[in-house]
Amino acid sequence: MGGSRLSNRAIGMNYLQALENGISRTFHWTWQLVSMQVPWYLNFFYGLIIISLVVWMLEIAFPWRKQQGTFRKDFWLDGFYMFFNFFLFAIGLNGIWAMFGQLGRDLHFTAGSLTLVDMSAWPSWAQLLVFFLILDFVQWFTHILLHRIPAFWQFHKVHHSVQEMGFAAHLRYHWMENVLYKPLKTLGVMVIGGFEPEQAYLVHFIALTIGHFNHANIHITWGPLRYILNNPVMHLWHHAKELPSNHPYGVNFGISLSVWDYIFRTNYIPKDDPDIPLGFPGVEEFPDTFGKQFISGFGKHRT
């Protein structure tokens, strides 16, 4: 009996150690990014800053909504969300995922057990393309779940509370979305094998860049490529306050690619209008500060 209690205590210590190691590694990596101790092509911190400044300058030079200010409504709030979701919250979240990793090891589960396609012998461009397509489809599907499942929608409302669109609105989302997206994205990655961390970074940064453009105050449709790539005109209708009756849960769910919406007929662009009202019914009463949005979606804080 005493041995069993000792064993359970040792197991518990293993999980606490995994949590501590996960937090410590992520904090150390984040500090390396900020202090420029990693190669420039892997530095996501400054990459985020640079692409944000580039897209913001384009918004200022070529505004689609002329009346929208340079510092639009909630500009600084969205700017804070960019760094909170990608860096600050990630420190704690990766500690939790490290605990799940320990659980997988205890159950003798390995990522290779789910691998369906080994891409290690493929050309680099093919690996990148497949990796990008799989991750984007997983995120498109997860995005639909955020709209279709009522409990998930309560969290996703934070992203849709944007009433003036700009590049930084891309990363305004409830911290619970990190929790919801991560398992499905990880599962999507686990079915393929052979790609390198540098490739994952490149795919991630490409998706970040496209997402910034999709939310920007710029008029871009990409011409014939609009049937493949998402764009600001298409995504604006995703944020429209009024939805078409045949799509009550939303339209244009594409993250980087629009092709999934055209394939599964969730595409909707009735006209090219930069001034459509954004949000959702009741958005005017939705919490407008980070602290209140942080706890929205739970219990009495549901809106």
C-alpha cells in the first residue's frame, strides 16, 4: 500500500517536472528570440514586428476604408493580443502540453505511431506544400467548429468583436482558442513525418503574413488566385454582422486558403463593399477590455 502511494507520488512529480520544463524551455526560447540569440530566419518575434509594420504602412498608404483612422478602434488592444497570444500565453500553455507529452510517454505512445506519410525523401518544396495544405485544412475545419459549437462560439466572439478591421485584428482571439486549436493542429502534424523545424517555422510565418493581409484595411482580391488564396474582401464578409439566411453559422472560414470554402460551398461575397457593419448581434454590449474578454465565455461571463 505504501509502495503504491510512493509510486503515485513519483508519477505526480514527473508531471510537475514536465510542466516546469515546458514552461522553462518556452521562456528561454522566447528570451532568445527577444535578445536575438537565434538565427534571423527563425526569429518569429521580430518577424511578427516587421510584417506588422509593413502591412500597417500599406494600410496607411492605400486605405480601403478611407474614413478609418490610422489608429483605428481597438488598435492598441489588438496589438497587445498579438504578443500575448503568441508569446506570453504560450509560455504557460507549452508547459501544459509538456505534461500531455509525459502522459504519452507513460502510455508508450509516440508520434510515429500515427504517421501516415513519411516525407523525409521528398523534395523540400513538396514537404512544405503538403505541410501547409494539411495544417490549413485542419485550421479551416477547426474554425468551423468554433462557429458551430455554441460553447466554442462564446470564446470565438472575442475575435468577432472587432468593429473596425485592421491587420492586428488577425491575432485578437480568446486564449481558449489556443487550447482548442493546438490538439487538432498537433494531430495534423503527427500524420506526416520527415519535415524539419525550419520548415514548420516557414509555413507558420507564411500563414501569419497571409492572415495579416486578410484582416488589413487594403483592397486586395489576388485576381484569379482569389479561388485559392484568402483575401481582405472575402474575409471582411466573414466578419459581417449580418449573415445570409442559408449560412447562419458563418461564411468564408478560410485561414490562408479560400479553396476549402469554394470546395465545400461556404464561400460568400455578394458585393465589394468596404463599409459593411462588422461583429455580431449584440456586439455593442460585448466586453471591450482585455481583462473582461479574458474571462468571457465562462459561466456568468458568457455573453
